[in-house]
Amino acid sequence: VGAYGRNPAALDSLRAELGPDAVVDTLDVRDAGQWDTRLKDLADRSGGQLDVLVNNAGVLSSGRFAELALAEQQSIVDINIGGTMTGCHVAHPYLEATPGAQVINVALGGTLHQHLPDVIGHTRHQQGNAVFSTSAVRTVPGTRLASLIGESSDAQCYHHQAIDRLGDGLIVSAQD
């Protein structure tokens, strides 16, 4: 597991939670050189594999357009769009080399439940110690996913976050 961010206190807490086998470090998502360094370090520890890339860096400011400084608005675009694109670009060789690799981009104003056990009352989705659980996933009829895999499938699961509010313009394609 590799986790990166820009809040030192949050990273220290995450490092303690994930344990010594996890790679936890700082990352400015706008900086391709930092992405390259972090992913090379992670790949060295994972045998060159990158199973899942979750891009969920984002900043948001609100207010009247003319009252928000241009530099602040440009920073939002640079981080939320540029950072995601940079991460996907730098990660592509690792993802391509990993059978079944996935990219999850969290954007478009959606929100996450930060700790799923607090919401649903159990830890079945992330049992800990790198033990994956199996979840029965039901697809939504009429979605592309349903056309590809049918009405249900078993999915390997090791996460503690979930979608709270779906981003603008997105649809749910499956749920457990």
C-alpha cells in the first residue's frame, strides 16, 4: 500500500494505522518528478506492480467568481485536473504491467465516507493485515458494467472508504 498527501499530521496518523509495510510520504500531485520518485519507490517494494491507483487529491474554494483570486482558481484546476492527469500519465507504465490494474479518479464534486465501518457497523470490507474479503456486487441494469459482467459478480475487496454523494453527471453502476 502506498499513500501520499500533503498534510504531515494526517500522513503520520495514516503511517501508524497502516504499519511498517506501507509506503506513506508527501506528494505534490502537480509535480511529475515527485510522482515518478514515489511510484518508483512503491514499485521497488511491490515487484513492479501497481494494482490500483486512486486519485483523490482535490481542493475547492467557493464564492462569487469575481471575488476568488485568479491564482486560487488556477490552483484548483492545476490540482484537481492537472494532478489527476499527471498521476495517471506517470503511473501508466506500472498499471500497464499489472494484469487487472484499476484507476479510480475521485472528482466532480462527489464525497466519500472516510471510514466505512463507522457508517455500516462492520469491517467486512477491510479485515486488516492485507486480507482481502469477497463481496457480492450487483450491477445496475442498463449500465456498461452490467453489459460486460452481467447482473452480479464477486469482487475482491480491501478498502475502508465508499462513495457518500455521487459526483455530478455520474451514475452508480454497481453496489454491494
